[in-house]
Amino acid sequence: MTSVARGLGLGLVVVAATQMSASATTQHAVPKPQRRAPPVVPRQVPAPKELGERLDAIGQGFDGLVGIAVKSIDDGWETGWKDRDLYPQQSVSKLWVSITALDAVDHGRVSLDQQVTLTNADLTLFHEPIAEEVFKNGSYTTTLGDLMVRAITTSDNTANDRLMRAVGGPAAVRAMIARKHLGAIRFANGERDMQSRIAGLTWSQDYALNGKFFQVRDALPMSVRTAAFNRYIADPYDGASPAAIANALARLKRGELLSAQSTAHLLDIMSHTHTGLNRLKGGLAPGWTLNHKTGTGQELGGIQAGYNDVGILTAPDGKSYSVAVMIKKTSTPLPVRMTMMNNVVQAVIAEHDRENGSAASSQ
């Protein structure tokens, strides 16, 4: 076992007057800052022994460096496997950008209806579906709310970086992480800078066009690429511990990070995530739901640095659990990784059934 119950300290806050059925594309008006009720200290509940043993077995049986954290949002216990080490987040870090933006909305600094225009100067690399909109007319005007939806649901790098810059850049995101005491979570300087460093390059904006990033990267000596890749794995610029992420997700669900309206809005967006349909989501039982964010890193020589899924599982009876499964380094086939993540979710569901009765999962 690599973790123990940590039930004291964080409490359950009831989020009132929230309708979770709103569309992820619906933008809400700027709310007035809301005073949050003080957290209620939950009863201390030990981490379930059976679940901890099952997560140990899953972690030990996986051919790669994996960290797993599970936290009961209602009862406060937490358990996991190697959940205090730092793992590459990759696009999981888009969550912190969205929370920073919504925190700014809560304090009246920005509105999700605020318009922003993207040009070639805003383009990034890898996965950026919004780039097609820019290419059509040379620019694309949308809202901050739309950028957030794209960043979370489709993991659009350009949408995320533009949203990040609109709310203060990397410094603002790191300040939010520190101010809200999210713990062992790092934030790099956006996709362009981080992905370039992983590849052994320094970003130049002309890399965003005509496949030039790949041309320049492929021209590097393999020794340079390998050294940069290994440096990132050893000390990821965007590193975070699964335990810290599971705790942050629990606090998000309990309404401790954002206003009730912003909490509901972000959780709704996360329920519409299109990526990683067979990672955590593949292990769901009927009636269970998942609000989540995936992350996928670069590959070199058949090895992938960062393959993740983190989210909030909710049972038919309303009890919820935050889960973070993060792979630092692996060369296992994708189906093997997905099955491992499915098994983690199924272990949580089995534990829920043991504690609450199997009828609770079939309501």
C-alpha cells in the first residue's frame, strides 16, 4: 500500500441551485463573487483495504511507470499506487487553465462571452482542430467560453494556449495553483514551449505552419532528441502527483475551488469530453457517469511519455470518487493501457458496491 486514509481537513460543501443538464456550449454571464460556506470536516473513514490491494495489483502488473490515486469525495478516504510521484500531465493541465479562467469570471475580471480573434500567430502544434477555422479566412473570432469547451472536450492546444494568455498567461495559472493550495502540481509555459523542449528544440512561431515543427524535429540528431526526452521523463516540466490531482478534483466537485455556477459549468464541460473514450470511461458500469480530462504525450523510439486520464466518477446513488491514472513512461500497446484504466474504474465500482450494496449501482 502506498497511501493511507486522509479524511481530515477537507469537507463536503453542498452546491445549491445548480442544474447540471446545461449544454457544454452554453456560456453563462459574469456572476458576482460568491461567499462560500466554510468546509464541513468529514468523519474520518479508513481507506478500504480491498480496494488498496486491488490498485496495488493493477500497478504492479502494468509494464510501465504508472501512478494511481482514488479519493472518496463524500467520505474523504484516499488510496492508490505510487500516487505521490510526479508524472507528466500533458493535456490534463488544461484543467488548471480552465479553473484559472473561471476563477477570473467569478471575480468579475473576464466574461466567457468575451470575444477573441485568433490568427496564425496564435497557432500551436499537434492537436489543434481550431486551426482549420483560422486557415479559412486568415483569422477566427470566437469567445473565451468556446475556447474553454474546445480545450477540455477536444483537447485543442491552440484553444487552450489562447485562453491561457487571455487570463494572464502561465504565471496566472501557477498563481491560482498556489493560492488554492492544490499541492504537487506544476504548470509549464504552454504547449508550444513545453512540446518544443521535450523534442530538444526552442519554439519559433514559423514551426506552427506547413509541418515545419516536424521537419526541424526530425532533422535533429537522435542523441539530442533522446537526451531531451529523457530529461522530461525524469523531471517533467508539467509534473503532478496523482494524489494532488485526485484531491483537486474532489475539491472542485465539492465547490471549494469555484462558485457554484462556475463549478457546474466546468463539470458539465468535462462530461462532454470526446477524447479517451476507452480509458477511464471504458470501465463504467450502467448508470455511472464520468467528468474527465485526458492527456497524451510525445513518443520516441516506441516509448510514450505521458498517457493519462483523470476525472470524477459518480454512482447512480450520487456518491462520487475522484480518480487519477497517470503513466509516466511505457511502451505497452494502447489496448493494454486502456484495459488497465478500465480495471481501475471497475475496482472503484466494486468497492462502492461492497460498501453500499450492489443495488445502489443499478438504480
